[in-house]
Amino acid sequence: MQEYTKSGYEAAAKHFAPADLDVNLSGRSFMVTGANSGIGKATAQEIAKRGGTVHMICRNKGRAETAKDEIVAQSKNQNVHVHIVDMSSARQVWEFAQNFSQNNELHVLINNAGCMVNQRELTEEGLEKNFATNTLGTYILTTALIPAMKKMDDPRVITVSSGGMLTQKLNVDDLQLEKGTFDGTMAYAQNKRQQVILTERWASQHKEIHFSSMHPGWADTPAVQLSMPSFHAKMQSKLRTEAMGADTVVWLAVSAAAIKQPSGLFFQDRKPVATHLPLASTRSSPQEEEKLLAALEEFAQRFKP
């Protein structure tokens, strides 16, 4: 757990190769979901600074435009675009992705948007909100963009997961947490486990694209303040900055070193790490993983325009 804090980052950073991020990204196109604050915004900022075209996927127009203006001002890069999409709405995600791939090229997708809702809440489409945003939204956006991305040079997909998933074994029989007492933190951790499994599966299905998932560590972001106030208050002095949380996302998205690693791995501080704790009984069977993919595909088809 020490590794997840600011001091953990500082210790790991001593071994980073600074030249890994000395890249010119002009001519490459990046999509970042949840890009108006926290790790998403810090990631968009670093990409824009290096000349990449950035597509910011945000829910709130006002906040998105403010963040975009700041990124453009700091990076002097005009190629920053805002798209308003609610990632918890499967139909909206589909419509956006289909439309986007007809009109734009995309080299790198960064699935960063996430939520941790502490009460069981349903979306307008009748799905549990954490699952709809973190897992189904990510699944639909990624699978809808894969065909267009395969035509690009060096395409990559990075999904921002969390070390919280280490506590969870995939529970494929209750994806929307309808059984027992609802626990938002556990729901979120389940979704983060699902994202890691999806990354592994996509990597084996789509060899032309480099997939990875990662844990940003514990960073001081608006999302953490909002959804985990007591954790934030207790840990505040030890939390990473947003830029520290974003470092591995940026490294996975832009560096030549990252794609030397096999596709499908889970990273922390620029290194692949285990997806299960020693001796933990959190591994799922191939059958359970197949069942997850089948369930997601069924939901996706149900809301496809």
C-alpha cells in the first residue's frame, strides 16, 4: 500500500528513463474519456504539450470547455477538441463512437472516465450506474472504435483501473449488484477487476492493437474527494498529485518503451505488476470470463442504435 502514495511514486520515479517521454506526437490522435479534471485532464495536458491531437470526452459542457481552454493556453496546441458524451448512457456512447470513427482517425484510446456512486442508482436505461459507466461504457466505446484503430500505425488502448480491484474476484452472476447490501466501493472495485479482464481478453483477440490497464496510485483528484471523503481527509498529505497519477497513463500512451512490453498487462509506475495478490483466491475461470464478455455483448447489442 505504501507504493500507492506520493512517496511510492517518488521512489519508483528514480528508475524512470526521462527520455521515454521526449516524443513529438504531431500527427497522432488521442481520445481521453473523463478529460475535464483529475488524471484525465493531466493526461490530456501532457499529450497536448507534445503536439498530439486530443479528443476530450466529457459529460459537462461548461467544465469541459474551461478545461480545454486551460490545456490550449498551457500547451499552445489548438488541436484539442471537446465531445459531450455521458459514458453511463450505452446508446449515447454507441452513437458517439460510430459517428466519430466515420469522421476522425484515432491512434490511442484512453479509457479514464469512471464513477463511484455510493448508493445503488440506476441510469435512464435501467442499469446500475457504476457498472454502466465503468464497465459497459468502456466496453462499448472500445469495441466500437477497434475496427477503425486497427487501420492506424501503432494503435494503443489504455484503461485506467485501480489497485482496489486486487481485493475482488470477478462476480459474474451479479454484475449490477442486485443481491445483498449495496457497497459503492466494492461495486467500483468489481468494475475495475472487470476492466483488467477485458484488457487481457482484448489483447488476445486483437493482436494489431497494444492494450494495457494500469493503477495510478492514490491521487488527490476531485473524484477521490467527492466519492471517498473520509479516505481523502485521512490520507491527504500522502496522496499523489494528478500529474503523478497520470504519469504511467502518458507513458503507456506515448512511449516507444511501453509497446516493448506484451499487450494485455496491468501497470503501476511504468512497470507491469501482478493482477492478483499472493495467495489470494481472486482468480476467475475462463468460463466466468467468457460469461462476462457474453453479458457485456448482450447489453451492448440491446442499446445499439
